[in-house]
Amino acid sequence: MDKKAIEYHILGLLKAIGENTEREGLRETPERVARMLEEVLEGSNYTNHEIAEMFGKTFEMSGEDDSAVVLKDITVFSYCEHHLALMYNMKVNVGYIPNGKVLGLSKIARICDMAAKRLQLQEKLGRDIADIISEAAGTEDVAVMISGCHSCMTARGIKNSSAKTITSVFRGRFRNDIELKKMVEFD
């Protein structure tokens, strides 16, 4: 990420909207925004494969077990690629059926967090998380549900502050098994 270029363009943006960039509250804003973008868009530095490798710590399972692993209410936030608007109050539910090995639970949350740190659409975020979990856990049986609010709808445009977007990705056995789908639904 080119922080100096971001600083330059944020300074230009502030001037373009008519702000006095020399006033106390704005003097360091270009640098602060550059640091913030580097942090909140960190996931842009990695491919899905790289994220799967970073957080793909697994543990061997003993015996044959067909049980699903479900982790609910993982909190993330992201930014809409259309308006650079915050997607907030996002909760991610992830389910998968292990194929001889299980992911560390914290790794599932870390995968969701890192995948969210990109400019994107909520629908793509769900697919990316499913791809990463599938690769990291070595299984095609994966489900991801995301519920979130989008400031491009709540703070501008229609200004509907109660609107929530729910997206889902069901792969493998989750695609056709109603009981498995229910496990990852929001309560």
C-alpha cells in the first residue's frame, strides 16, 4: 500500500470539499487516514490461498466423525467497494464438516477477520471465507452466513437505518441438507 500517495490524495480530497487543511483538526488527517487504511484493508495484501496458509492450523481427528463444526456470531467489519462505505454490525456464522482434521476455533475467526479487511461486496466476502475455510480444513462441506448493515444504505441514499443484509454460501452437504443449514442460521 502506498501510504504517501494516500496522504497526497486525502489532502486533495479535503481541499476539494472546501476544507482548510491547515486547521488544527485536519493537519494530520492525511497521515491518520493512510495508517487507518493500511490497517483496515490489510486483507488486500493477501490472496485467499495465503490467508488459508496463515490461519490453516489444524488438528487431526481420531475416529470417523461426521459432526459439523459451527462457529457463530463472529464480528467483523468491511468496506463496500462501490462507495468505500463501512459495512458494520456484521456477524459471520461458519460451519464445516471436518475431513479428518479440524481447524483451531480462533483460526476460523481470524480467517473471517482477514477476509473482511478488503474493499468488496458482502456476497464476495461470504464466498472468500468459504473458499479459505474449505482449503484450510480440507473439506468441500462448508457454509457461511453473514448479516450486516451497510452505511451506503443507512447513512446515505435511502437512509434506511434498520435495513440488514443477509447472505449465504452453502457448499457440499450443506447445499441440500436442511438440518445442516439450520445449524448455521442466525438465532
